[in-house]
Amino acid sequence: MKLRIAITTLLALALMSQAKAQDNPDITGYVRNYTGVLTGGDNDFSIVQNTLNLKFEKSSDRIAFKVNPYLHHYFDRDLELGLREAFLDLRFENFDVRVGKQQIIYGKAEGVFITDIVSPKDLKEFLLPDFDEIRMGITAAKVNYYFGNSTIEAVWAPVFTPTQMPEMNSIWRPAMPFPMAPTYDYSTEEITPSLENSEVFIRFSNMGSAADFEIVGGYFWDDDPTMHITKQINPITMQLTGLTVRPEHHRLTMGGASFSTPLGPTLVKAEGGYYSGKHFQTETPTIPDATIEKNYLHYMVGLEYSLAGVMLSAQFIQENILDYEEGIRNDEIESTMTFLAKKSFLREKLWLELFAYVGLNNQDALIRPKISYAFADGFDILLGANIFVGDKGRFGQYNANDMIYTKLKYSF
């Protein structure tokens, strides 16, 4: 690890010195301290993270590149070195080609992933980091073809990248509905890189004066593994004696669309996707591995409006399992709402923001107030809180993780 750190540091310094000597490429980035404290119990630190984020970029008429390495230092774990993006752009008259590690964003929804299926997620801290940090880069080749106000985009990802889940001892590890500690079998979790196992996505988008819309499709692996469960039963007493959990990623096919259009002072947006081949956990005793395959719909309608300088936004989201059967752990229809209020003061130096997820099925919520201030040129101070409401559901399961946090950030 120390050798990797030394090599990475020397490489970064070499690139920076060369860039300064040649005035090429452009270097930007930030240094940030992020400290969070739990408000309950012994007020333990939920996170103490120091970050160095660098971007090396160069662009000309026909070619461009971007490299975005980052370094996270923690008080309670190993140093984390990562590469968020590293790609090369080739530009032609009517089309562009991008090859390398890249983040690709689909859809109109804010704070939720509906048709935004290309970039996997880093959920080691649940949904708390900024979304440009939650979205992970994937190694892919992307081609954009332009005609008029429309674009056709095709993406080929030769290597599968799964969701990053919290570690076993993390406070953000999702609650597992097991009656006893299971044994894990990871024999089927890996996806072997091959042409057959690659992923493909396509998007048609149009930006018009009346509306923006896009139509998307994909044939890909589920970023979140399905937990196949095998029960060991004593044949004499018929008592449960053990559980084996086998994570496995399954193929999904998705087709969807999104649009946004202004209606007077209000922006109306909607997004929806149809997923085929999703596996759900079940308690049905006739299913040996406690999963079942179903198709489902995921959709959203939302409004944005500005009132007295306050930007207001609301979204209504549903996940609907088709051909529903009793015993599936998920509700047949799961409804969620999001709310956002945001306003600036002092010529956009001071920002107040309140964002909330509200789970309607379980009466749970995540409420996120924060205030940020541009103290000096490039230097920002942020104070925020994460408040979990309820005792079950997507957000209520973390009701012991209420926290306040600060972020001190210098951008250059």
C-alpha cells in the first residue's frame, strides 16, 4: 500500500510539474475535510474523511482527454486511492467517440435512479455523498451521433462493474432479514469479462423549445446482487439449522423514457422504466432459494417552481412489481416522495437547502438540511445534518444513524 501511495504521489507531482512547464493540460481539483458525528449514543464519529481530488483535462478541436484520480484518507480504515474517470474523446463532424472510464447519466429524476442505469453506485455511505461521487465510472466505449437537435448515443461496456456495498461492520449495512447469522457463498458473484458478458445501452434524446425528452434501453447486469438463500433443515425436528447466502448478479433488460417541459413558471418532468428479469427476495416456502423473478415498473412525476427566490421541487416515485405474488418481501407498490427547497443570499455566497426523501409505505424519511457559505475565493464551509425518521423501511432502518457533519473545501 505504501508503495502504491508513493508511486501515485510521484506520478501526480510529475504530471503537475509537466503541466506547469508546458501550460498543458489544465489542472483543477479540491482538498476537503468531511467530518460527521452521530447525535445518539456516545456521539461516535460516523466519518472522518480527508480528500484530494484532481482533474487533468485538455481539449482541442478534434481530441480531448480527462483523468480524475482521487485519494480518501480515513481515521479508521486503509487509505483509498481511486480513479473516477480516465477517458479520451475523438471528435468528428457529426459524431464523437469516448473511450475509457467514464460516468454516464440518464434521466430527469433528482436523487433517485430510474433510467439512470449505466453508471453503478457507490453505496458505502448509503445515499449521503454528492451524486457525482455516488455514481461510479465504468470502462466503456460511447458513440454520440448528432443530427439537428437530436442525438443517438450507443454505449458498450466490456467489463461489468457492480455496486459498492457497505462493509459488514458498517453502520450503513442494510438490515438483513435472517433469523440467524448466515454463511456466505461467493462462488457465483463474479462476472467473467467476455464479449458474451458485456453490457449495451442506447439512448435517443432531443432538445426542443417546447420539451426535452429521451428514450433509453439497455441489456445489462443488475448492479445489485440478488441474495439467493438456501436453508438447512434438521430432517427429524424440522428445525432450521443453518442458512447459506449466495450473492449473484442477473441479467436485466430495461426500456424507458423521460421528459421535461415548462408550463409557465413551472417545470414539469417525468421518467419511467420497464425492467424485465429482476429477482426479488421472498418468504414463500416452495421456492428453494428464496427468490423469485418478476418484471417491474419504476416511474416518477415531478414539478419545479421558483417562489420569492426559493427554488422548490417535488417528486412522486413508485416501484410496481407486476404479476405480484404473496410472500415477496417488497410491497407490490412502493411509493416515495422527495422535496427540495433551496435559496441563496449575499449574491450567492450563502446557500440554505432542505432536501428530504419520504417513504409513504413505511412512514419513514431522510431529512437533509444544510447551509453553505463561500468564505473566500475557492473556500467553502458547509454544515449539515442527516435525520432518519421511522423504525423500518429504506430510511427508517438507519434511525440510529442521525448525524451532523461539516465539510471544509478548498477548490483550485
